[in-house]
Amino acid sequence: MVNSIVFSVIKKHDFTINYKSLYDLYQPIIGNDAVSLYITLLHESDKLSQMGVQFNNLSSLYNQLNLSYESFVELRSKLEAFQLLRTYIDNESKKYYFELVEPVSFKEFVNNQKFRHILLQKIGQANYERLEYLYSNNHLPKSSLNISVNFDHIFRSADLQKIYEFNFNQLYENISKKTHQVITLNEQVKDLINFFFNSYSLNLAEIEHCIYNAVIQNQNKQFEVDYSLLQIAFKKYIDEVNNVDVFKQIKINRNSKMFFDSLDEEELFQIFNSYQSLNSEQYYHAIKKTNLTEDEMDTINTLRNFYHLDDSLINLMIDFSLNKTHGNLNPSYLYKMAKTANACNLLDIKLLYQYLTTKKQTSRNKNVDVSNQQKINDDWTSLFNE
């Protein structure tokens, strides 16, 4: 029966295989035999195309790889589980179609928390951090300066600007009609508005609603939007969203590279905005893409109510700890961080981040730039050695 089964291998027209990802990320998990099957199917696709035929006997594939039917199914299942292969069957003709899928980039791979967790289990923390460094694409000297031009510098199309940018002119017009006042928005406030517009798909009316809760009168008796108040207004509005499943779709800005190497100010600004715009249940839910367990909610509540930490600090700690504890929310690890943050008055998000990154770099002879560094000793050291 098996000898009569035929198959075809298909792949998209611009299919490109990333061999480094395949061998660095996938092979440690699915094994050499599964990778060998993947490469064989890739070559089979090319051979069928060159020979001008569409199908081949499945038994010839088993013989080529010296596999039993059961072993073939097992290896095929591994490829399917890690989204390198999709298998279809035509019920009428009983023909199999194997669709090859490209290996994803390192960033895409580790953004899948399940994939990342299994990879950490297989290769260990030290080897994982080496991969992080290799794929960081930032091996330039610290003194180097990026002088590349950006897209807008070359393509100054007004039509493109309308597509990708928030319509501030319409916002000013709406505010003027409703308040009969001139309300100023500085550049920092505009950046915050753009962040929520792009990350949470807030519409003009929703953003306008938040702005009215952040207007103050300055010393010159002029009306302006206060950055901190607007941030609070946005956060409150997001908190009031009834459909919790929306947080599965929210794009939060994360980059594990921030904890062991430098990021540009714009990317840090976007990451910090994610920390500050969601409460911790929403933030972690957006990472997990599944509902939080009772233990996870208890951990967050303990950090918030017992250690009296702001949600933005908790979010930073969660992000940092997930990179240190194999993608799991480890309560003991987080509580030690909370104790140190309180004991050393690291209650500002920038100060805590600066301390985390400075501590990581001490082995590289970096100077610590935190005013109360002398008070921070054994408990934090034990935390990093855990």
C-alpha cells in the first residue's frame, strides 16, 4: 500500500532557506534526522521541477533516507510542529502534498515563547546568550556613529506621510471646534500620540478623548497637553478595555538585546512606552498570548500590593526576568528583584533599567552610574548568580 502512495513537494516562488537559523535554532530541538528530511524534500522539489514531473513515489523517499514509514511520520511531525512543513492530502486521488516553509529569523523564533523555552532547555543559558550576541547585528565599536539616511530623507512623498502618520491637523481642528481654545502639543507629546496610534490602533476620537484629560494651563496662561497626564490618560483608557483578548493582538515593543547591549534612544523610548502604557496583567498577557494562571496573577499582585511597585517597574522586571529564567515567570526571582529595588530606591524605570544593564556589564569593566550604588551588594549579586 505504501509503495503506491505518491507525493509532491511545493514551495513558494521566492522561497529562500536561512541555513544559519535552521542549524542554530531548529536542529538542536528537532535533531539531525528531521533537518536531513527537510533538506531532502527541498532537493526533491528542485529535482521534480527539473525533470518536468509533479509526483514521485513516497517509498523512494523512505529508501533514500533509509527510514521506515513510522520513522518518516515521526520526523515529518517534528517539522510540522516547528512550522517548517505543512502536509496536505487530496482525498480523491490520495496524493500527498508537502509544502516547505522557510525557517524564521532569530527574532521571530524567540518571540515564540514556547520555541524559546524549548531552545533554552536544549542548549542552556550560556549558549543561548551567545546566539543572542551573534544575531544582535551590533558588533560595531561603541564610538561608531550611524550616518545612514532614513526612508523619509529619500522619499518625501506627501501621500506616504498621510498613510503612516497620525493626522495632527485634524486633531487640532477638532479641538479648536470643541474648545474654542489653542492647545499646544510639544514634540514629546506627539511622539506619545504616535506610539498609541501605531501600537494600539487607537482612532482619532479615542486619542482626542485622552487629550482632554491631560490639558493644563502653564505659567503663561496658555493651554498645553501635559506628557505625564496624557500617559496616565492613555493607560487608564487601555485599562478600561472590556475585551481582554484584545491584548493578544497588541504589539508590544520588546528587544532582549537591551539587557546586554546598547539600543538607540528611539527604540528604548518605544519599549519604555510599552512598559508604561499597560498594567502588568495586560503586559504579560500580551507576551504569553494566553490567559494568566492564578499563580501568575498572585505573583503580580504581590509585587504591586506587598512590594508597592508601579506597574511599569513590574513590566520591566518581568521582561528582564523572562530572559534569565527560561521564559517562565519565577516568583522567587522577581521578589528578590523587588526587595533590591525598594532597598536601594530604584523606583524610577530609567534608574532601574540603568542599574540592570550596568550590573550586566560589570564583567566588561563598565563604570556604574547610579548614585546609591554603594548600598547595593550581596542580595543583587546572588540574584544574578541564581
